[in-house]
Amino acid sequence: MSFNRNIIELIGEEQSIGSPQMPVREDAFVMNDDMKIELIENHFTEIMRVLGLNLNDDSLSGTPHRVAKMYVKEIFGGLNPANKPDATLFENKYRYNEMLIEKDITLYSFCEHHFLPIIGKVQVAYFPNGKVIGLSKINRLVQYYASRPQVQERLTGQIADGLKEALQTNDIAVMIDAEHLCVRSRGIKDTHSSTHTASYSGKFKDEKLQMKFIALTNNCK
């Protein structure tokens, strides 16, 4: 990530996100995935035709279906609560009670304003509350919430809230540093800036712990 950043330091639940809920309709999950893929394929076919593309070309003929399947099954799969990963907890047999950090989790999401990629890294820390979670589950939770049309501020809060629920503790810290292709590839076309967001709760309200968390994520390369 570039060191020339747009910094948004959002500390604490009250200041960081507001309402982290996705703006989805009540009937969002009535239709099954196959029907959604069929409808999106039809609409994307029309988009390509309006753009003047020749859908009889063998390189383009399958594109509407590929895009529709990608939207429903992959990059926006996190919209469906049925895809939320299970978070199995284990007894903390080693009585580890210090800060546990999962760093540099790869982030791929899409901005909801232009449907262009958000690419970055997520840093997560927590203090065990009698139990610990398999490390890959943290990554899966991040990917689940990222697989939606997002704004970074809301995504930060959703990851934090999801971890609180899974880990059964409020002692959670989440930082995201990401580059937005809606900034890089259109409009201002700034290829050097990135956006930083953070959510601190529980013990991480302590500024000394926040600084320790930041230092550890920066130094443990």
C-alpha cells in the first residue's frame, strides 16, 4: 500500500459506522440463485448490446452467463445469509490471554457506487474470552462480509460485529487499508492514495492498546 493515504480514523463503535446493515430489500432471498443468474444474464446481454458489442463473437457469447454466475455465486455471495461461515470455537487450553493478531488478510470487495473493485488488507486482533477460533475462520468471515457491494466504513463495522458474535467477546480491533478502483481508474484517477478505516471496542478503547496493535501489525513482516 502507498504511504500517501486518505486517512479515516474511526475509533469506537459509536463513531465508526452507525448502522452496519446492508440496504437490501425484504424479499432479497425469495428468488433462488438459478433464477437470479438467468435474469442477470438476460439484463447483461442487453447492456452489452446497447454498448454495441457483437454477442455472436465466440469471445463474447458466453460473457453474460459468466458475469451473472460470478455476481451471484462469487463476488456478491456474501449478500446471502445462508453463505455465512460457521465459526467453531475451541477451548483455550493453553490459557493464552494476550492479544491475538491475524494480519494482512487479503481483501477483495466491490464499491456499491460504481461496482468497481476495492483491494486491500485487513488486520484483526482480539483477546480470547475463554475460547479461541480457528484462524482460517477469521479470514472466511472477512471474505463473507467483503463479498457484497460495499462502502469501506460499513465493511469495517460488519467485520467487527461479526467477530464479536463469533468470538463472544467485545475485545475486537479491525483495521482496513484499501485501494478503490473507482478512485484509481475513473474520475480523479489518483493511483497513489488508499483509504484507512478502523474499529476499536472493548479493551481496544485504550489508546495504548490501539498503538500496540498498530505497531505489531506494522512490524511483524
